[in-house]
Amino acid sequence: MTTKKISELPDANALTGSELVPVVQDNATRKTTVEELRGGLAAEEHTHALADITDAGTAAGADIEDFASAAQGAKADSALQHDDMGSAAFEDTTAFATAAQGAKADSALQPEDVGTAALNDTGDFATAAQGAKADSAVQPEDLAYPGLMNAIINGGCLVSHRGNVSLSTSFQYGPVDLLAVKAEGSVSAGTIKQVTSAFSLAKTGAACMVENATLTGSGAILFRRRIEAKDAQAFVNQPAYYSARTYHDSGATRTYTITVRKANAADDFSGVTTIESDTVNIANDTNDDIELAIPDMGDCKNGIEIEVKIACGAITTKDFFLGEEQLSIGEFKQPFEARPVSFETKLVQRYLRFITGFVAVANSGSNMQVIFSHPDMRAAPSYTVTAPLDMTDGYTADFSQSGANIGTIHENNAHGARADIALFSGLTSGRFHIHRATGAGILASAEL
């Protein structure tokens, strides 16, 4: 019999159970069948209940998905426990400042870093707008005269040395000193007057009035002010602000054109250059303001001219008023400066002076030579006689002119003059005469 290893034997066919196989039993080799071996094995299905296994725990009935992995268990060993954490750990994130807020807190001002102003309310301080106004407000050193807010002399229209004059198409000075007025178009009627009771219009109650103006064509009423070179110097390269009060009853809203110009030569307004101009509409039968801001007056050292033109077209018996004129240094409108009339009169006298109480000597039967004084006028003035002059020799007789007259000006300057006054009769040559204070006088004008 050939000896072979089991691994060398040929494969068996499907087992039926009757095949013989060797087994070792009681230390002896015996034979049995496959069927008998199968009978000694446990059943293929395990039918014991978990409860029958007395040494199994409850985990034996769970799936592996019900348990943490070994890695998860390791993390649990090192995880923070309840007792390891402070109370902040149990708050929501909204209970805390963000990182950005924390960074701002690091750089925030602390109480010891701020001054006492930080502890005041905003109401204790000027606003930014008020501060800006203070920056641009006119200071005493900015003014044409120390303490003089308004460079327009007689802007309040209080001082008057002339009577009413008829409106014409040429500028002429009327009863409001230093204010010239004219019309454009064809003039049929109109009177330039001073009013002194227009308190609803002006603080002073005074204004220049053009009364009962009747115009045809492209009618307009114009008011003009001029400021001499010495006063204009303060405005050079400065911002300025013009303002005035006005009224008209012309029946419709009217366009006012405000124009500020500079003289091309010192105190010579025959040639001018516009600095700034603008328009404003004023309703009928309304007291209202007109204003013009001038950002930069430029090189206005030769003198300043201000013109207000009211375009009214053809009108019949209409009235126009202008008062409270003011020109100030600065970017903003200043309250109108109503100066005392005594002070305003002194300012006017540099340009216009009413002369009385003079002395003359007769050099013929009808003529006298007169000397009179007008110290510190702007320049050598021109002269007009307001009405026929009354003179007296003081002991024999009085003498009156047959008509207002001043003749040859022999010499004059800013301080006085010598001139002829004629149209007398019955004079004795060589006799001195004194002017009588009966109302008439000589008006010296150095107006621009």
C-alpha cells in the first residue's frame, strides 16, 4: 500500500453522510460516518435568549454604532469638564463684546485722558455753524474806521441838507445826503424825497423815497452810493456783504439788480470795473431785504460804487423806497448799525456841508466878496446857494439877493474859500456885511 499525505489525496465528491472517516476515540483509531459526526455538532442556528446568558451585560444587546469609538473616548478623557469652566462658558455670544469692539476698547479714551470739557453737555458750547460765523465775523481791526460796522455813510438816511428834487434820467443827489438817484426810460413825473416815519421798513424810520414815479419805455429806478478810496482800502482782497431794506407798490414783483464796482482811478468813477452783481425779486407792497455777498472785493483801493437798479417798465404814479444800506467786511450779513445822528452828521460833513454865518465885503453896489470856512472836507468842494442870501451891514440896512447866486470862486481848498456873491443892490463899496441866519446858505459839496 502506497503511503500518501492527506493533502495528496484526490478531492471527494459531495458528501451524503454515509462516507467513512477515521476518528481517534479513547486513544484508539476508530471509524465513523460523516452523518454521525454531524449529529454530534451543535445546531447551525443559535437559539439561546440573551437573558439565558447570566454573565452578559446590557451592552451585549447594543450595536457598535451605539458606542463611542476608541479615538472619541480618548478625546473625552482630555475634554473640559463642567467643574473646569467658569460661569461665562454658559452665556450666549451676544452677551459679550466682539473682538473688534474689544480692540476699540483698548484704544478708547479713559476718564483720566480727557479734559473737563468732555464732562459738559453740547449745549454748553457753540455749534460748528456758530463757530464758523465767529471765524468770519467782522473784528474791530477789519473795519474802515475803528468801531464802524458800516462803510456806507448815511446808510440810515437820517441826514439831509437838500430839499426835494424832481426825478430825471441823470444821477442827482437829493434830500438823503450822499445817495444819488435817477430813472431810466422816459420820465413824466416823480419826486426824490426823504421820509422819516417808515418804521415798518427801517429801524431809523428814515429812507429815500421816489414818489409818484411815472415812466414809459424800459423804465427803471436806480440808487447809487460811492465810497472814497481812503475808506475802500480796508476792503481790499476782503469778503464783503451788502444789505438794504426796500419797498415798492408798482403792482408786480420786480427784479432788483445789485452791482458793486471799483473805480479805475482814485476817487474817479468815470471808469469803473464790476466786482460782483446779482439779482433778487421783491414782491409788490412788501417790506423786504435785499442782499449781496461779495466773496472777494479784490483791488478796490481806488473807491467802491454800489448801484441798486429796480426794473419796473412803464409805470404810473408808483413809489419806491430804499433804506438801511450797509456794506460790511466779512462773509455774512451784519446787523444794521444805526449810528447816532450827531456822529452820522459829522461823517457826512466830509462830503457835504451847509455853511452859514460868513462875512463879506461889498466891492460894488451889487457885489460882495465872501470868505467862508469848511475845514477837513474830502477835497476842494463846489458851491451852490440854497436860496437868495440875506446880508446885513449891522447898523444901517439889510440886503437880499434878487436870486440865489454865487459867482467867481477866487480860490478854494478842502478847508475854505473866497468867492463873489452878486445880485444885490444899494451896497456901499468897502462896507462889511454879515450873513443873516434866515434859512438860506451856501452848500459845499465834495460828494463823489
